[in-house]
Amino acid sequence: MTSAFARRYILTVRSVNQSGTAITGFKISIPGATPLSGTTPCLFSLQSGKAYSMTAETSFNGCIFTSWGSGNTLNPRSITIH
């Protein structure tokens, strides 16, 4: 017997400047997630094994998006939670 419900995980997205100081208010979008978008810091509920495309706004309040915490510079970037 298999469950009809896929496991879900919470993804926390934060934004920081080059010095590591938190920046609040960067818009993040993940179509198919719950919610679909939010402003940092924000939480998303994602289904295990499903691929998502995550996008950060390119600039906010004088700050420019350069990379994700992993060093990945793609925007949008693909993510899958396992």
C-alpha cells in the first residue's frame, strides 16, 4: 500500500548583503509551492521529489541579487527537495 499524500518540507529563504547582514523584503517566487511568493525572510511548503523553479527579484532597495547561499548564480534556479 502506498500513501496518496506526498511528504512536504518547509523551505526557509533569507537574504543577506555582502557583509552577511540580513536584508528583509526581497521578493521570492516559487510557482507550485505554498505560498506562491513571499518576501524575505519567508517560508514555503514544498512537496518531496517535485522540481520547482525559484526566482528572486533582481534588485530591491538598492541591493542587487548576485547568488543563492550555495553560490549558484542562476535566477531562476531549479530546486528539488528529497
